[in-house]
Amino acid sequence: MKTKFFLLVLLTGVISSFTIAQTVTDYSKLSKQHNIYFGFGSGLNYNCGLIGLKLTGRVTETVLIDASAGIGSWGNKLGLGIILNAKNENAWCPIISFSRATGIDKVPLEVEVTSPSGVKSRSTYDINYKPANMVNIGVQRQWIRPQGNRITLELGYSILVSGGEYSLSDQGLGLTIADTMKPVFDLLKPGGITVGFGYYFALK
């Protein structure tokens, strides 16, 4: 179910980005190439989380370094990446980044649990989400706006390389999370198809 939903989102994003790419005016000829950008981003499995801030600096005429911090479904989200082909014009820009979800402890959640004797019950328990590290690869479509601002739509995949475990705080009762709850945590867990939107203000 999750895979089908993500594929539908990805397909919609690809079609939309190709359509928009043909109709949005390129303002790069009206503004100089800027070296520093500050903005915000939001998305699914995005390197700044569900919503966050971004600071980007230009290394060469076509390469940007992108740092981000935000809030995600698995705690805070920190990211650092490199954007290629980021010239001062509407363009497709390959991107690779590293991101870390810091995790979060004692999140109350109603879950089904199994006792040591095999009896199942449902109640609210504290869940601990362990830190997770991801490598993200994808492509970013950028549009240059008046004064050199950048609008971006990013599509790709976030690969969970370490961490991302979860545990139940059961106060020593020996309870375990029932298998029926796994789809819920799989949906929350970092990693998977990435769809992200960003708006960057040109500062310098």
C-alpha cells in the first residue's frame, strides 16, 4: 500500500514538473548569479524534514552546497548535500545528500502489544524512535525567479543506511509490539521515495 502510494506521488510529481518546466518564465537573464541563498523546504522524506530551513552557498558556477534543518516524523532532521548543474537558469540539477533524523523518546502512541504469555492487548505506551542516517539521491528542478530567487521541486529516493529502530517503554513488563503494528512504523520510518519543495531567497 505504501509503495503504491509513493509511486503515485512520484508519478504525479514527475508529470507536474515536466509540465511546469515548459511554462514558467526563466528570469536568469534579468538577474546576476547569486552565491548565497536562504529559504525553506517541505516534503516527504525530504532532507529538511516535513518542514525546515535551508542555507545554500555556491562553490562554482554550477555547484551549490545545501545545508538544512527541520522537523520530521522521526524527530528533528539535519541535512547536507551537493547540488550539481545549478547554473543561473531554469535547469535540472542532480543532487546527492546525507541526512540524519535525531529520533525522539517517549512518544505516546496507542499500539497493540503482546505479553510474554502471548496475550495481545491494546493501550497507549511510550515509543522511543532511535536516530537514523540516510543517503539521498535525486534530481531537483530549479526555476530562477526575479531578483535571482530559486524555486525547486526535488524528486528522488532516500536510502536508510543505519539506525531507525523503535522500541516500547513497557516499564519492565516484557511486552513487545505486535506484528500488526509494523505497517504503522514502516510508514513513519525515514527512507523511501522523496518529494520536496523549496523556495530560496537570493542574499548575495
